[in-house]
Amino acid sequence: QVQLVESGGGLVQPGGSLRLSCAASGFTFSSYGLSWYRQAPGKERELVARISSAGGGTNYAASVKGRFTISRDNAKNTVYLQMSRLNTEDTAVYYCKVRVMANDYWGQGTQVTVSS
């Protein structure tokens, strides 16, 4: 079965950096694009970044463009989100998602808290 497991979240000061990882299994990883979403308290879940199956195509939300970088290692079945210049508005639970055979699969999420 499809499984996505996020890790790497934590508490970071404003201006700091974190790298999130999402380890995938249960599907042919290299054949699918993946996405990172986030959900802040009281807000809807929003798309942060996505990457194509081969990694050559990426898209970012305007709020993170230039600060976040999505990448993938198809040999390790893992997608990453490198986050820099974090601010308090980046505080959220971050999720990775994949759509396989018209079904969306989500990880359990990892908490990122930006606070001094």
C-alpha cells in the first residue's frame, strides 16, 4: 500500500532553516510527481511546492518562492523540502502528497514551528 512518512520538522527561530523529508513506499516512486502542502492552525491546507516525476519541473507558492526548494532522490524514494529564511507565518503542519491511480495519498505530517 502507498505510504508516505514525513520527518525533519521542529522548532526553529525566525530566519533559520529546516529540511523536511518524505520517505515513500508502495508505488513506483520515479513515475509520479509529489507535492508538499501545509496547514496552519485555523487555516485551510495549502500547496507549498510540487515536483515532477523526474525532478526537472518544480512549482512553488508565491509565499515561499525563493526561500524553499523541493527536490527528490529517486534512488532513495524520498522527496525533500529545504526551507530557509523561515518566518512565523511558515508555522504549520507540513504534509507530502502523491496522486496514484486518481487517489490522493497523504503522510501523517510533520510540525514546523517558527518562533523566537
